[in-house]
Amino acid sequence: MGRGQISTELLVLIGLMMLLLLPLLLYAYGKSNAAKEDIAVQKAEFAAQRLSSIADSVGYLGGAAAVVEEVEMPPNIRSINASGHDVVIEIDSSTGKKQIVKSSAFTLQPSGLEGITKAGTYFIQISALPAGSPAQVRMELK
């Protein structure tokens, strides 16, 4: 009879430990999802900042200046666009759609950027346009 009682008490003790451990595991899972989302937002901010700063560099150089930039896009990306002076990256998050906007000193002309709709590494050619054109810097997906 004593052996059965010890096994039952051990099973109850293990069950209680699992019951207390379950909320901790759920909390950790929720935090890991939030961390992944934060990393995606930071990657999008870095990509937008990098594209706008290179557009400024190429625009100031003028002439036939051009740079091909390797940019890593985060997961959950919805779209990327360059309108006016702004580079806009939209990503999906648990709270809805987020827009990351970085400005350039030059007017931007996008070409093919709408083709970026999923995570990955993309090559974008950023080139200066002639002084007479309304847009001064072109961003083209390669």
C-alpha cells in the first residue's frame, strides 16, 4: 500500500509543477512572438533608412552616378514604395498595418519596387537622373 501512495503523491506533485509551468511557457511564447515582430520592424527601418541615405548620396553626386544596394526585407512585408521624397515600407503586425517612412532630400522615382512582397534579399539600383527630369533619383528593382 505504501508504494502506491508514494507513486500517487509523486504524480500529483509532477502534475502541480506542470500546472504552474504552463502559464510561464505561454508567457515566454508570447514574448518570443513580440520579439520576432520587433526584429521585423527594425529590419524595415534599417532598409528604409539605407535606401534614403543612398538616394541622397547618389543625388548629390549627380551625373551618371549609380549604386546597386543589397537590401534585406523582413518577414510580413506588405509593400515598398518611393513616393515624392519618401521611402515607405508597409509591414503587417499583430496590431495591424505599420508604415515605416524615411525621407530623402531628392525626389524619388520607383521602378519595379512593387515586386517586393515577401521576405528576402533584393538588389535595388539607385541612380541619378538628368537635371531636367522632375524626379532626381531612380530606384529600380534588379
